Amino acid sequence: MSGQSALILGATGATGKHLLKELISSSHFTKIGEYGRRVTPQSQIPATNKLEQKVVDFETINRTAFQNDRWDVIFITYVQCSVSHLFLRTKTEPIPKARDHSWKRRKCSRV
């Protein structure tokens, strides 16, 4: 049986950078996709030919990166401040509409 493929979203973050290195060093995975707003510089990861890096615009995610790719495992370590804010909002604060970008001007609060 050949190795599996893995996609990681958010590989440049605090958790993702460690996961990416583990995936690269693992013999279980023969193809790794690193998709994100930015990609890890080559100087920060082990040399490998099984890594595919792609910059993704998350605003147009339905039309871009994933149309032609198939992955056995998907790791999502991507968390944006605005996404966290949606889970921390109060009951009286309305949920924004799909194209409401006012959250970009808000600061995230920690619980």
C-alpha cells in the first residue's frame, strides 16, 4: 500500500508549523499540501519533494484551491482572529451577514 496524502491549512501558525515538520518527516505520508494565506519559507522546513505549497485566498476558497485535489487526511490549524470572535460574541450581538466584513475592524478578545 502506498502512503497517504495530507493537506494542512494554517501551517505557518503556532501549531501548524510543528505539524508540518512532523508530516514531512513521516514515512506514512507521501504527499503533503500546505495551503494558506502564506506558505512556510523553504529555509524553515526540511528539504523534501513531497510538499506542495499553495497560497490561498480564503475569501474565494470555493473557487480556488481545492477543486482538483483529493486528500486522504485534512488538518485544519488555521484560526483567524475573526473566526474566534464569532464564537465569543454575546447573545445580544447579531451574527454578521455572509459578506459583512465589519469584523475585520474589531479586536479579538480572549476568554
